[in-house]
Amino acid sequence: MTILIDHLSTFNFKHKSLLKNGTEKMKKLILKSGLYIFLFLISLELLVRLFHLGKDTPTRILDEYKVEKWMPNQNGYSVTGNRRQNFSEYRINNSGFNSYREFTPTKKNIEIALVGDSFIEGFHQNYYNSIGKKVEKSIPEIEVYEYGYAGYDFADQLHLIHAYKEEFETIDHIVLGIKFSNDLTRGEYQVVTSRLALESPINKLLKKSKLLVYSKSIGILNSPQKLLYRLMNILNPAPKTQSVSEEEILRIKKEKENQYLANFDSLVSKYGYDKNRFTLLLDSRITSRLFISHLKENDYNYIDFSEYFEKSDHPTTLIYDRHWNNYGRDLIAKAISEYLKKKELIKE
Amino acid sequence: MLFNSLDFFIFLPVVFIAYWFFFYKNLRLQNIFILIASYLFYGIWDWRFLFLILASTTVDYFVAQYIHNSDSNKQRKRWLWVSVIFNIGLLGFFKYYNFFVDSWVDLIHIFGYKLQSSWTLQIILPVGISFYTFQTMSYSLDIYYKRLTPSKDFISFATFVSFFPQLVAGPIERASNLLSQLTTKRTFNYKQCTEGLKLIIWGLFKKVVIADSIAPIVDDIFANYENYPASTLILGVTLFSFQVYGDFSGYSDIAIGTAKLFGIELMSNFKFPNFSRNVAEYWQRWHVSLSTWFRHYVYIPLGGSRVNKLKSIRNICIIFLVSGFWHGANWTFIAWGGIHALLYIPVFLMGRNRIYMDNVVAENSWFPPIKEIFQILLTFSLITFSRIFFRSESITDAFGFLEQIYNNFSFEIYEHPLGYRMIDYFVLLGLFTLYEFRIRRDERSPFKFKSRIVRFIAYTLVILCMLLFFDDNIDRSFIYFQF
């Protein structure tokens, strides 16, 4: 009996020590995995920096006229695609825009301003091969100033021109890029706080990790974001969407078009619009007919680049990105140059 | 739940930690927990089909006991038929019902009668049905052949059928391996866990980097084969060979690695089939769990190679055609199986079907001799050729593909459908093949480096490659889920 008890207690002890040993090894595995993950992150951060896989992001500012732009005099590289499929250098000039030029308009020279969003901003190309530069190559007598900023809508554009009135009055002609479905959602300029929130201390800190920026740009963080969204929806379920009839969709679409048109008129009257000097740059394929008729009826000039793109037998946008590629930018520059040549801006 | 989804990477650590911290105390707790986790894993996809798994489990659990307790052979056979009919019936209904109806309608049409195919049904194919029905059937067959005694623990048996790492796409386990492990209490094994993690990383690499990155190219070429020259079509089917290998062997590696985390050793499913020196060796290395299943439960009961040559050839044809049909309800798979039978028979007749069973290419050298390189290339080409049928949507498409190669036998540089650099993929596949050749002796140790630093560099590069070739916009499900 004593032997049996001894045997059982030895077994129990051995069993317990095995379990203890197992738990300790398990803890070791978890700790070691944590350490490995940390080291992987450090190594990947270094590799991403070494091969410059992640894009640089310049700092945004809100100037004294409440114009949002890039902090002057910065440069870096913009990267698109997992394997650096598109790699280009940007240079933010003294005025806070991406350009190889400094903007110093004079009465003597002929200056053209291109105002618009990321398509005009052109981080996807080397700053010395921008649309402006291409136009200058086509018409050597002029200087092109590119006031492009990602996310600029028509309100941002007119507010910029209005805020820097003196500078823009010296510029001979101004071309404003406009996308009807995006750029006329508001009838008055207000600072876009959500964009400036990207400069919050936490975002600035996150941007310091090139690995994080890279992971976000290639979509690897989409799943965690979606998961977070799903979890949030569990806590606060969104109201069920009701099926909408086609007539209702048409009615909403029409309502929106009228609203955008009203916003256009409101912005024009609020910030001023010189029909002789200002020209809109648009793609009629994605622009409301109502808006085009409105432009025609009210003598607003516009450049429609759709026919250049339609004729093209090469892709006009980048891989991984809907922005214009070099060929697309060539076509845009061609459209602008031909328009300017017709305008006969060249001073004898 | 996909192995390459975020859901799984949340599910796995939670289950792993809970299993070893809270459910390690006794075997019953371990199995109950694994069973719940497995049903959750499957139920997230579609909970309704859990009833099918449960039904298959229950039927085979009791049938096995009846077989075991039966006094006469006739009675044993009768109970075996219950299991076979039930499992094949499940497969037949969910996987092949529409195929048989359509084929019947087509056959009638050949004889000049027109019949509306109004009997076809909108049936969802339950993921993994081909795998778990074969697994449960193998159990009843093993009991019938007296290789095993039936389990009296329903929980362990249910865990054997639904063990989540291998539930939806194998390896198709035998009770002698998996069930025996599930009836023994698992203790935490550090080395086994680290080996499991390494296999998971390597499996993910094969899936994300190899299979998923070339999938858009293969899809484009097979969808538009009429517009491409022979060079592009050959490229397409060659890339498909890599895609299907990366996809399925990647899945198997993740499954084996995940099982290791829970103290379970699953059988190897892929042993570097791309380095096979003949078709027989290929079948000893490709989808091993299925090919051995057919060998044990179809080929050998039919007499295998112990009967006369003619009957052996018949048996070979049967297992390859059935194996083809197992893959899907389409004539393309039957044709694929038929091609493999035709490729295998000459090897069998020459008596070369077992000569490479116990060795690998370049067994004792760094580089294979010219003869072996030639053999590998020839085998790879033949297997790749058969995949035209495996990948095509229909027999008409497969022959159209071949006709296009013949009629438009020219070379043209292929451009990626999304405009990416093709050179990236060629370099990637070249390096992958070289690395696989280096590790060819042990499919369960993809990172066999003595130096810890070199090992760490290898892991980092593998993860970097996953980032470099990750594409959020593609369908990331596994090819073999459809089977």
C-alpha cells in the first residue's frame, strides 16, 4: 500500500512537473515569438527604408490666409506599387507646391497657372517632368506654375486664387482642373479639418514608420481596418439599407447635379471668376451634361481632354493607381498647349 | 475561414493559447475544445453544412462499431456498404448531381432527343466535402479490413473527422495516424511548435507569393486563349503548374504546421513533385494523402499489380479516372485523369514505377546529372501538358487551347494584364525552384539552416517577399476548396 501511495505521489509529482515544464516552455514560445515579431518589424523597417519601398509624405500647413498647402521647401520621393513600380521625386517650392519652378509672376512674362488636385500636383512623376514642364516644352515662351494639391476641390482652388489675389492677377491665364462628381460638393470654402488631422502628433509619429506607410499603401492594412469596422458595426449596428427604385436613384442623381451646379455658381460669385483668364480642364465623359450646357450657355471656357484619351491606344493611368501615367500627362499637356496656342497668349 | 485571412490569424493564437493554458488538463477537455474550435472554423463559412459533417461523423462512428461487432462477413459487408453509400451519396448529391443530369441531357441530345435540363438544382458545394467524406470512409474501410478497432469515444472520433487544420482541403488523414493521436493526451512540445510555425510561414509564402501573384496572369491567358500565340499559352499553363503547386502545397504546409501547434502530426502531402523523374514518382510526391487513399482503398482491393498485366492496367486506369472525377464534376478532370493513366502505364510496363520510391533527385550531390535534369524536365512538361485539361473550363476549351497552340505556333512577348513587370515573376519562380531544390530532402523543414542569423534572414526575406507580392484585390481562396 505504501509503495502504491509512493508510486502515485511520484507519478503525480512527475505529472505536475511535466505540466509546469510545458507551461514554462509555452511561455517561452510566446515570449520568443514576440521577440521574433519585434525583430522582424525592425528588419522590415530597415529593408523598406533601404530599398525605399515606402513613400515620403511632406508636411501640410495652413497658412495665414487659411490656405492649405505643403510646407515650403521640402523634397522627397513618391512611391506607388508593392515593388516600387512608380518612383518619382517631388520638390515643394517656396510657395508650397510641387514644382521645379519658384512662382514669381511678373507683368513682363507670360505665366500660366495650373490649379487642381493630385492630378495636377503630380507626385507620381518627377517634378522636373511635370505637366507644366511638358507645356513649357511645347510653348517655350511661357512659364507654367502648378498649384496642385491632393484633395483640392473647386472651393479650395477659388479660395487659393482669391487669397493670393495679387499674385494670380499678374498671371496671364489660369487653368482649373475640375471633376464634376467630386469637386463641387460644397458651395463655400472651409478648412478641411480631416485632411489637416493627418498632421496630428499621432499621425506624424505613425508616418515616421516607413513600414507602416508602405503596408498601408499596398493594402495590407485594409483587412484590419475592415475588421475594426465590422466590430464597430456590431456595437453600433448601422440602419438597414432599403432598396431604392431606379426612379428614386435618378431623382437623387438629378438633385445632386442641381446642387453641384448651385455650388459652382455660389463659389464663382463668392470668390470671383474671370471668364477671360480662367479656363476649366475637364473630362466630358464623366461630366454631367447639365454642367457642360451651363458652361456653354454662360460662356465659361473649358478644355475637354476626353477626346485625347479616347483616341489613345496606350494606357493613360498608372498601375495600382488611377492617376495619369507619363503618357496620360503627355496628352493633358498636349490638350492644354493646343488650347493656349489657339488663345494666342504669346506676346510679341 | 481562409488560412490566409486576418480572421484566421486572430482565431489561431486565441485557440492555441486557450488550448494550452486552459484545456491541457485532460484528453477529453483537449478534444472537446478542438472539436468546438473546428466547428466554429467551419461554421463561420456556412453553419448549415455543419450538420453534414455531424451526419457523416455519426453514421461512420456507429457503422464502424456494427462492422466490428458483426459475426458474419456478409453482415460486415452490408454495414460497410451503408457507410460507402451514405458518404458517396452525400458527395454524389452535393458535387455530382448536376453533372449527371447535364450529362444525361447531353447524351439524349446526341440521339436526337431534346430534353429540358429542368432537373438541375441550385446546389452549393459544401467546402471540404470531398476530403472529410473520404476520411470517414477510410475509417469504416479500415475497420472492415480489420486494420483498426473502432473508437468508443465519440468526441475523439468527431474531432478526427472535423480537425480544423485539415478539414477543408486535407491532407486526407487515416484513423491509424490521426485518431490514434487524438486518443492520446497531448503535451506541449516546444520543438514541434516552432517547426509548425516555420511550416506556416513557408506555406503562406507559397500561397501569397507564388500562387496568388501569378494567378492574374494564368486567369488572363486561359480566359483569352483565342487571342494569344503558342508561346503565351505555354507560358500560361507552365505558370498554372506553379500556381496550383504553390496554392495546394502551401495550404498543406499551413495545415500541417497548424496541427503541430496542437501537438498533432499530420501526414505529408507534397514532397517536391516538381523534381520527379517520372510520372510514377510524381504520384508518390503530389497530393500523397489522396494517391495513397486510392492505392489503399481502390487499387489494392482491385488486385493492384499482383494480378496479370492487363488487369493491372485496368486498375491503373480506374484509379486515375476516379481520381480525376474526385477533383470535380467536369469531363475536363476525367480527361486529366485519363492522360495521367496513359502517362503512367508505360512507366508501369517498363517496371520503373517503384524505382524512385526511396530516393530524391541528386541524392548525394549538389547538382543532378544531365540525365536526371532531362527526366525532370520531361516529367514536368508532361504533367504541365495534362494541366491544360485540369485548368480549362470545358473539354471544348481544352481542345481549343491545344488547337491554338498548334495553329498559332509563334512567339510573342507577353505583357502582364495589369502592366506589371513580367521579369519579377520569372526571377521569383527561378529563385523559388532553386530554393526548393536545396531543401528537397525534407519537406517538413523548409528553413534548415544551422546558423540562427541565416535562419532569421531567411524568415525576414520570406516575409518581405509576401509584402512585395501581396495584392489585396485578388480572390485569395484556395484552388482545392472547389474540390
